[in-house]
Amino acid sequence: MTVKIGLKCVETGDINYTTTKNSKTHTEKVELSKYCPRLKKHTVHKEVKLKS
């Protein structure tokens, strides 16, 4: 079962990226270091639910 998720910047609160994940095999929340265009540097982005 694949679901759409957003990746939200911890520092600014912006949802900068969207992706999908298999919720059956990956039950933990996704946390990645991604580029934040507002801050112009790499920051931690955490998984949030998207309205579908």
C-alpha cells in the first residue's frame, strides 16, 4: 500500500518535497536531510501527511 507524504522543513515549517512510501514495510516516520530553498542550505525534513 503506497501513500503520498510530504517532507516538511523543521526550521521553516515549509513543505518543500513530496514523495511516496510503502506504509506496510516502512512503519517509522521518514527523516531526511534535504535542501531548503528559503534558507539556502540543507536542513532536516520530516514526514507529514498530505491532504488527498
